[in-house]
Amino acid sequence: MNMQRFSLCAADGTHLGFLVTDAPTRGVAETGVCAFKAAETAEDVHAAAHARLAWLAQHAQSWQWSGDAARVCDAAGDTVAQVRGGYLHSGGFDFILNDLTGVL
């Protein structure tokens, strides 16, 4: 398996949750599974972004490369988020990805 772990933060650095991706092969993978975990609580200023992560935790199931970005998809294969350039973009929100692989 090829597991990667990321923390998800708001633009001001506030921690909002985690993203874990996994692929069935070692090396460069084209597709895999993913899981989101929203932080237990969030400040009022981040409530809507926190709610989006909680929604992703219930709906996002897989990822796949598409050009220079990774699409995050639900069970029906619809794109619910996109990872590009160190950011996760979903529902009008931009989350900073901090790679935790090798740190934990």
C-alpha cells in the first residue's frame, strides 16, 4: 500500500481536519481510496469550512489523477473536491494541505 497523510488547514493556519489517501500499489499510483476526518470543533469563523470537511468525511471515497490535479470522488464517481498545488479545493473552500507522511 502507498498511504499518505495530510492535515487540512484554513488560510490562517487553523487546523480543520485530516485527509488520508491510499493506493493499491507502491510508487506512482493513478488512483486510490481516501478518507477525511474533520476536527472535533472549529471556531465560528471556520464553521462553514469545517462543515464542508464533515460532509467530505461522509461522501468522499476515492481519488484519481486528472492532468495536473487529483480528483476526489464520491461513490457515484462525481468530483467532490480537487487537490492541486498543495491545496484541497471543495465547495468553494480552499484548504492548505500539510504532508504528514513520515512525520507520524
